[in-house]
Amino acid sequence: MTISLTGQTIIVTGGAKRLGRAIALECAQAGANVIITYHSSKAEAESTVAELSALAPEQKFAAFALDVSDGEAVKNFTTQAFEQFQNIQGLVNCAAIFERTPFESLDENDFDSHISANLKGPFLLSMSFARNFLEKNSETNNITASIVNFADIYGTRPLANYIPYCISKAGVLMLTQSMAKALAPRVRVNCIAPGTIYMPNEDKVGFENDELLLKRIPSGRMGTASEIAQTVLFLLGGPEFIVGATLPVDGGQILR
């Protein structure tokens, strides 16, 4: 199935590096203009925009600094994006934090930081994106948009040393379903729940025993950023009858 996003503009939060960068590249290859946001990774964001521009010089790309948990900043960013770009039809809420928080040292700041970045951020962005999209396309009912959230298989299977993270991702699952019901049919909202994803040249945080981990994945390997990005592309431009769904991309890891 070949999916084209030609003529569309897609917003990817956390698009400067890691999974967000892979998603931005996949969207660009599918013909989309891409807006990425970053929090503190300015150099990586500029590098990603340069890479996107070299890949597709006829398309438009931009990077914005954004604290996704700041409601006023989110409103300003979304308004500016819709003013500067045409045909914004996709939002990928990829920005997140994943930090080890053992119970012995767990505190209120750990909880607040994970909820703010991983749950409040997607809530604020989805709300602002949908309102701007519906206002911009109030006279064209045939144009639809798509929001893709990022949960995690550990949103339903808790990890003892990642309590705030797991809680935040469980919230994303309900956020997806609630927003999907509220915004259908003009804006489709769906979700991806990745398993363990291998990122080249990066430490595998929290997974010290690869052999034990791989025994828990029926496919026998970790996932790749490309596989996540391809799934995002499918939800952005694929069948419009998929609404409120959460797709596990985990090699069957959730089954163990």
C-alpha cells in the first residue's frame, strides 16, 4: 500500500531526533511539508530541517522551539503554524520523556514532569490543532485531518521502576479514545503503542540484559525507528475508517 501525503503539512513534535526525526523523514518522503518542534535540541532540529530540505527541496520545512506543556505557547505555535503553512492535516504527538524512577527515590517532580510532557502536552496540542483545523476548514467538510498519539505497551503493563512514565502513557490511551469520539469524523485520532525500539548509537536505557529482553519478544528482535515511522504514515494517510485505535508495534512483546 503506497501512501501519499503530497500537498499536506504534518506537525511532528519532538521531531529533531530519534523517533521524531524518523517520522519527519518518512512524511517528507511521502510528499508532505513538515513542521517539527523541539524543546532544547536546537542544533539537532536545524540539522533535521537541513536533511529534510536536501531530501525534498521542493517541499517546505520548519522547526519551532516549544514547551508542549505550556498552554499559551502551544496556542501561539499552532496559530503561527496554520498562518504560515497551507493544508495542515496531520499532528504526530511524539515528544515525550522516559526516565528511570525507582520507588526509593521517586518524588513529586518525577510525576509532574512525566505527566506534563507525555500527557498534558498531547492534550494541549490535540485540542489546539483540532480547533485551528476545524476553523480553517469550516466550509470544506470533505477535508479531514489525523492525529497520531504515542502511548507504549507499558501503558497497560506496568514497570516497577518507571511508575510516572507508565501512568502518563496509560493516560494517552484514554486521551486517544476520548478525543477520537469528540472529534470524529472531521479529525481522526489514533495511537501507536511501541515495544522496545532499537536506536543506533544510543544506550538502551533500563534494559541491561538484552538476552533476557529478546526472550520476551516473540519476533526475537527489537523494533526499528523505520517500522514506527511507517506505522505513523499508515495512520496519517491510510484508511479513514480507523478511529480511536491503538496499534501495538512491538513484535508481540505485549503477549508475554
